[in-house]
Amino acid sequence: MPTFGIVIHGGAGAISKSAMTRELERSYHDGLREALTAGYEILESGGTAVDAVQKAVNVMEDSPLFNAGRGAVFTHAGRNEMDAAIMDGATLKAGAVAGVQHIKNPINIARMVMEKTPHVLLAHDGAEEFARLNGFELMPDEYFFTESRWQQLQKAIELEKNWKERSRSGSESDSEQKFG
Amino acid sequence: TVGAVALDQSGNLAAATSTGGMTNSRHGRIGDSPLVGAGTYANNQTCAVSATGHGEFIIRAVLGHDLSALMQYCGMSLRDAAEKVIFGRFKELGGTGGLVAIDRQGNIALPFNTPGMYRGHYLQAQKLETAIYRE
């Protein structure tokens, strides 16, 4: 059996092979490979599992392909709100942040919450203030903008509008449409 | 959503998850990723877990801790417990998504009940593998 290793995901869903170009598919594989390699190298050189998972997640947060960090999707208000958590299996210590809008790598702040505070979860403005006080650079909104995510939001808003019209006419019930 | 779980040479486990949330969500909506025990969980006695998918259902299923509890209290293997939570209670609740997990023996599980999940693993003395679809 292997004595060390790393496993990652970059999201699950209705990923359609027919809607994916060969080039995009290759980009996803490259992104996953880069994240795995970054984490594996830490483990291979005797580093900790906590360092490895943080590094692997950093790589995916920095990629516009994945829904985290730079590639985060948009809320209804057209903003990016990111969440992250990290847990150390040796100590059962955990740290998390929720609803941050300007943190380049939310997992890094989550780790700082785990290691430098008596708390587990900091949210919204408080989490950003905690990051600023600890020297983390806050990124402008533009850093998180990707055209594909913006178009996803426009499509979702359009679908919602159509659903509301159908609902008013009685052809669809509330329970048929989940809204995050 | 992205996530990672790892086993290091000292036999310690860790899990991490980071997400941009859900497209078109209302301000202040929080999913499973930052909730310890739901989207992220690690315990050296059992396993490390990172989940992805419809957050509200992952929260209601307390997915990560549920998997760990099946191993700890019922003696299930990582793979059996992972399959049970994804294709059992989580799916019965109406949840869609998946998870990645690793235990102290280096066993791994990557179950999902959606058409695809971006995923990969790189274990000592094995080759790096990545996949997207159910293949």
C-alpha cells in the first residue's frame, strides 16, 4: 500500500462530453495534474498533509477553470463570494472562512483561522478584516472576473425570469425551482 | 468547488475545500464547503474527505462526518462507506455531487452520482491519474 498520496477534485456536475472541446478538456487535465504534482512534491519531500492539501487547492484557486478563487462564479448581485475550509486529521483542528469577496486564496485564510485563532469559522467582512490585519493582500473585483462565469450568471437570470413568468401563469410550482 | 485530501509520511491525514459557491445565489448563501463535517472533514482514526456538489444536501447529509462515522462505528472500509453515503442517504435526499477521500492505509475513494467529476490522484509508487467523466 502507498505510504503517502493525494487525491483531488475540481467540482462535479452535469459535465457534458459533447459540450467540451478537446482543448478545454486538455486544459482541465493539465490543471488537475499541476495541482496533484504540487501537493505530491510536498509529501514526497516529507512535508505535511496539511501543507499538501493547501498547496494543491492553491493551484486550483489560481486557475480560472475551476469554481474557486480566480474562477469563482457570480452571485445574483454579480459579486463573487467564496468559502473555504481546512482540517488537520491529527489534531481535529479546523479553520474556515465564508462569504469572502477579495481574498486571492481563501484556503490560506482558513488555515490561519485554524492555527492562529480559537475559532473555527469567520464570515464575510470579519473574515476579510482578519485577512487584512494579518497581511493578506486583498484583490480587486476584476481579478475574479471571467467572461464564461459572467455569461453563466446572465443565462441563470434569464432562466429564472422565464420560470417566474411560468409560475405566475400557474404552469409551474415553487418547489420545481431551487434558488440558492 | 475544488478540494484535496492527503496522507503524509507520518501517517497524518488532512482535507481542504475551496469554492466560489453557486451561480445566481442570494447574497449571504453559504454552502457546505466551509462547514466542518459537511464538505470538509479529516480524522486520523478514519479518513480525510472533501465533497463537491449541491451544498444544501451535503449539509443535510453531514456527508464528511457521516462517511467517517460509518468507518469508525460500523467498521466499514473507506470505499464501502464512501459509496454508501454518495449513493445512499445523500442521493435519497435528492443530492447530486461527489467526494474524494483517503484513509491511513492509503486507500482512496472518488465516488460521484453526477455525469462527471473533475478528479485525480497521485499515490506513492503509482502513476498520476486524472479523469473527468464516468469512465
